[in-house]
Amino acid sequence: MKRSRNVISITLMLLLSCQTVSNAAVNVKTKHRASNGMVCTIIGTAGKDNLKGTSKSDVICGLGGKDKIDGKGGNDYIDGGAGNDEIAGGNGNDSIYGANGNDIVLAGNGNDYISGGNGRDNIQGNAGNDTIYGDPLPDVLLGGAGNDYIDGGGGFDYVDGGPGENSCVKSTDEPQVNTCRYDWRGPAILSITTSQTQVSPGDSMRIEIHASDESGISSISFSTSVGSLQRDICGQSMSKLTGDGFEDIWFLDCVIPANASNGTYSIIGFGRDVNGSWTNTNGGTLSRTRGEFQVINGNDDFTGPEITSASVSTTTVTSGDSITISVHARDFSGLEYVSFSTSIGGIQHDICHQQLFMTDGDRFDGTWSVTCVIPASARTGTYIITPYAKDFAGNHTNVNGGTISATKGSFDVINGNTDLIGPDLISLTSTPSVVHPGDILTIQAHWIDASGVGRAGFWFSRDHVQRDFCGQSMTLASGTIYDGIWEYKCRVPENTVVGNYVVHAYSTDLVDNDANVNSGISRDLTSNFTLE
């Protein structure tokens, strides 16, 4: 019996041991899920844990307690759970949720998404375009480098977007900070009205545009079109009539001209705010708000001038020779001007004046001419003459989307210039790389060209839109026009919008070859600086 009891005792102990192991296995295999429903791959407890991720993409769940979590590498999903957690995202495009508690979050490198959850959180982004959300309580939200989006939620938050094109959302009582941009949209065009809906030539009419912008309106203008053709019969510039700068009414008084075409005119408004954001132009915000009016007893001419011929006094010239270019044109409403451009090899190269003068006939049917001397910059080859013209009714030919004419002329240049390539950009710098309002910014471009650089310049862009706050023309600082450094020094204005700027350079040589302008050769080298 004693033997039997021992056997039974051992058996019971084994059963109990197996039962304990079995329970432990169940606990390990229990599927904890993060707040987004993903299965946790690294799991904490209800207490204070120290959790570390791997180089792969982990789902780390802190659960309760004051946890320390380090995501390490990979695109991790980190859910801190309840408690005052300390979370480091590490490298990778991480999604981090602080959940309940006063959390400290350091995003790390990558384009991270961080939500502090409920509590007084301290969140810091890093290199990368981060998205950061606070909560109803006061938070500290730092974007770090990159183009970040920061929304503090409720509470009086401390926000610093850091370097980059940052977009921020603030509560009513919070101040704006200069490292954030709160308004990326151009002015809202609320309405466009006219004092009269139907007018005749000689009548007076007022055009008013009601617009608003949360950052402040800088300018409002408009254009008019009839039959899908732009016809600015009243001009474009407007003046502010009333308003506080944030919601205004702008106006223009117009006398309908005698050459106004009959039809229904559509009015489209343009706007620019104090941040340099546009509406309906320059790649800005689009507005569908339109106004309209009708012109009666006006002009029924909707066709551009007819160009009947384009001729030259001699068909073969060399440098120093004189050539007379003549264009014959006619139009029912009368010719306001006739002009031309010249091109070679499909590239515009105007070696003569473009303006023509009436030398025979009248403005309804006449010949327009000019005599010029072929310059040394003229290239060897065949030049094509393309005439263009405008009548007094505002109709164009070969320009501004008007009537197309196939009539062209030509002449040949012999013994001309063989340099057909624009200057070569060797380097482009902007120093210092980080500037503040009041600082001196120096732009330098190193250009070389066999014929010599005649002019050099630059322009700035921010968020892919041209944003110039300095001049553009550069002067030769060292070297020669054949191989030299061109420079411009600029003091950054006080009201300039912060962000990352790109510097673009352009130039023209002494034989009129262009680089980065006027369809010339493209030189892709750019430079960057940050305005804080």
C-alpha cells in the first residue's frame, strides 16, 4: 500500500506539474490586440515593463503601468496602453499611440504618426514628415525636422513645428508660432457682383468681389472672358472698398470700351493672402465662384487679324547685313499692332526687334515693316518668321489662344555663330543653410560659357511654387564672363514665411543662348536653405 501511495503521490505531482505548464502555455498564446485590432507581437503586463522591438516591423503593446518602450528598427506599431509611458519609435515609419497617461514620445527617424491619447503628453518628432496629434489636455508638441502636420486638439498646447513646411491646427486661445503655417489656402472668393447685368459701350459699371482669408488678404483682382476667350475690357486690378483685411470687399469702376465684343462675359476672381497663397492662379486654391454681365450693341468681331504674307528683303544674310521684314495683315475691327518672332531649330531666337510699324495701307488693311542689322549672335541656319497680331476688338492671332495663322516667312544666316548651347552651371550655393529674418543670405552660381555669360539670375521656390523675397539679378563676383562666380547678397525681410526654400539659377550668354529660361538648355542643379 505504501508503494501504491508513492505511485499515486508522484502521479498527482506530475499531473499538477503538467497542469501548471499547460496554464502557462495558454497565457503565452492568448492573443492580445493593440487599439487598432492588430495582434501584439511584443507584450507587456499591467505593471512597469521595459520592452524592446527588433529590426523588423513589430506590434508592441505596453498594456498597463509606466512602461519604457523602444521600437528599434522597422515600421512599428506601438500602443503604450494606460500609464505614464516613455516611448522611442526608433528608425522606420512608425505609428505610436500613447493612450491614457502623461506620455513622453520620441518619434525617431522616419515619417511617423503619433497620437498622444488622453493625458499631458510630451511628443517630439524627428527627421521625417511626421503627423502629430495631441488631446484635450495641454501638451508639448515638437515637430522636429521635416514637413510635419501638428494638431494639438483641445487644451493650451506648446507647439514648435521645427524646420520644414509645417502645417498646424491650433485651438482658439493658442498663439500662432512662426514655425507653423496655419493657412495654406488662398483667399476664399465669396461673391462676385456687378452694378449692372447688361451694358453697352460707354456705360459705367462697378465690379465688386467679396473675399475672406484667415491670414489676411494681400490683393484681389479679376479677368473677364466671353465665348471662352479672355477679354479684359475693364482691366484687372482692384482696390479695397471696405473690410478689416480678413474679410473685404474689393472693387473696380469700369467704362465699357467701344470695341467691347457682344456676349455674356464671365468674371473670375484672383486672390493672394499675406502668406503668399493664391486663389485661381499660380497653382493655388481653386474657386468656382463667378460673376457675369452682358454686353449689347457692341462688336461682333471674334476673329483675330488675317495675316496674308510675311516677306524679307533678302533671303540670305550674314552678320552685319541689313534685312527688312514685312508683314501684310487685315482686320474688320482694325489692327492694334502687328509683330513677329524668329526661331531656329524650333527654338525662339529673336535677333531682330519684334515690333513692326505700319508702312503702307491703313489699320484695316496694311503692311507693317521693320529693318534690322543681323547681330554677331545670329546662328548659322534657317530662321523662321512667325507673325502675330491683335485687333481693336481684343482678338489675337498666333498668341494668347487666338486665331492660328500658318503664314510664315524665312531667311538664311551664313557664316554665323556656331555656339548653340547655353551656359553650363558648375555649382550653386546658398549660405548660410539656415537663416532668420534680418540675416544676410548669399547666393553664388558658378557659370562657364565659351561665348561669355551676359546675365545671370536666380529665383526661389517653396512647396513647388515660386516664392521670391530677394531680387533676381546677379553680378560677376570673381573670375571672368567665360568662367566665373556670380553672386547676390540679400537681407531676409522680417515678414518672410518660414520653411524650406529651393534656389534655381538661370543665365544667358552673349550670343543669346539660355540656360533654365526661355526654352533654353536645362541645368538641373539647385540649392536649398531653411528659413526659421
